[in-house]
Amino acid sequence: MVLMVSEEVRDAIATGRPVVALESTIIAHGLPRPRNLQVARELEAAVRREGAVPATIAVLDGMPRVGLDKEQLERVANEGGIRKLGHRDLPLAVAAGASGATTVSATALLAALAGIRVFATGGLGGVHREWTVTQDESADLGLLARTRITVVCAGVKSILDVPATLQRLETLGVAVAGYGTDRFPGFYLSDSGHPVDWRLDTPEEVARVMRAQDALGGPESALIVANPVPEDEQLDPGTHARVLDEALRACEAAGVTGQGVTPFLLDHLVRHTDGASLEANLAAVRGNVGLAARVAAAWAAGA
Ligand code: PSU
Ligand code: MN
């Protein structure tokens, strides 16, 4: 067995009930303890409130798991040695018997393998500023170009080069639509300052695009539903610009590279905005999880 799907999730998939995949990197490496465990539970509860089954995904002792029980979720939130796993790390973690939280790329891959079509997260990874020097582009983008899944997110993390990331998504052939907006959301901010070509306004419209993807039978790529954080819950744009600038400089000064960059920047923002970035991040994720559950319901109902 290479993949363990929990009984509840397996049952929901088999009977055609709505399921929402949730990633675990945000829990283990994107949020401070002990708030991270509360959030992990809260997100699962939010999926259930909308009538869908949550499937949080992680690797524990070398076993990729889709749907975690109470103790497994606690391990992801609290265990010291939990690694950060992109999709390329999965075979290494399995063979080593290692435990790790899955990023968007690894979560999307495992969710699709399990037969789950809808996935909610905070913000996607993408092209980092300074890309010309570091060549740092998240593996999220390449994986979403070849995985048939719908990702509900608040755009891409604003610590990134947003227009370059949008361009890469276009080049890679990944479909992107704003949800209830013509503006591409900016993760902590409702508007990244960039437009988006397509707009969808209801879960049924999203489900229709998913069906059209399958009917057309092109490359097995994802659909990104970019759902903005409500304007009254966004991070103050002035604070965002100032603190992000400091965070990027601190990251460079600390010599952080590779997988460490995103957690470093997110953590810096939390500490230097008095937690305001955390609240905006959580508001975005909450909105995405609720919408993903409604999309999964529309998809399951054949809308
Ligand atoms: N969204 C959040 N917080 C996070 C992430 C997303 O609100 O911590 C994670 C996701 O798992 C995403 C990862 O895949 O950050 C990107 O990391 P990298 O830039 O190293 O690819
Ligand atoms: Mn990276």
C-alpha cells in the first residue's frame, strides 16, 4: 500500500459525497504554535459545516495519509521533526519512513491519486522576487500544470513576484479565474493590483468549468479559483508593503534559501505586524475552505 485513505474519506469518495483536500504545510510550517492545531481543527470543522468531508493530507512514518484522525492531526501540528514535503520529496519520505507536512504540490498529487477533485489552501507558491538570481519558483506551479484538481486559494502569496507567477501560470497552461472578482487576489490583500481574465460567481459555475475541462480532454491541468480575502479582513496595504520589504531584506541577510524562504517570510510578517498578518491569512484560508466545500458539493451534485 502506498497511500492510506481514511475510512470516512474513502466512504465519501465511493458514495459520491463532497470531499475537500486540505494541505498540512500551512499547519506545520505556516502558522505559529499552538494556534496551528486550533486552526487545523477549525478548518476541518468549517468543511463539515458546509456538508463536505475534510481530507487533511500528510505523510506519517513513511505513509502518505489522506484524512487524518485526531492524534495524527496533533502530530502534524506539534511534532518536532515534521519535514516540509513537496511532491518530489514524497518517494524519499516514504522510503525513509519519515514524517512530513505536504505543500500544495504534494497535497494536490496525493489528493488526485485518492480521487479527490477539490482542494483548499491559503496562497499558492510561485515565482519568488529575485528569481533571476535564485531561480526559486515553487514546485506548486509545475505540478498544477499536470494534475487535474481544483484549487481554491487567495491567489499566490504576496511575498512572491505576483505578475511573474501569473505569467508562469499562463505559460504552463493552468486555468485561473477570480471568484466574484475581476482582480487577482493578493493573499493578505483582497487585490494584488493585477487583473484576472476570467471571473466565476457561483460554485455551480466552477463545477461547470471542471466538467468542461474533463470533456475537452486536454492536458491534465488544474483549475485555480482565486478567492479574495474580504476587504474588511485584509492586512492594511501600507503595513503590508512596509513589513514585507523588511522581511525580504531580513531573509537575505539571514542567508535563508530553498524550502526555508516561505516559512521565514510568513513568520517575519506575523511577528512584525503584531499578528495582523496572521489574522488576514486565517481569514483568507477560512473563506477558501468554505468555498471549496460548496464547490465540492456542486461538483458532487453534478451541477
Ligand atoms: N498558504 C499559506 N501558508 C503556507 C503555504 C500556503 O497560507 O505556509 C505553503 C503551501 O504549502 C505552499 C508552500 O505549497 O507554502 C510553498 O512553499 P515553497 O515556496 O517553498 O514552494
Ligand atoms: Mn521555493
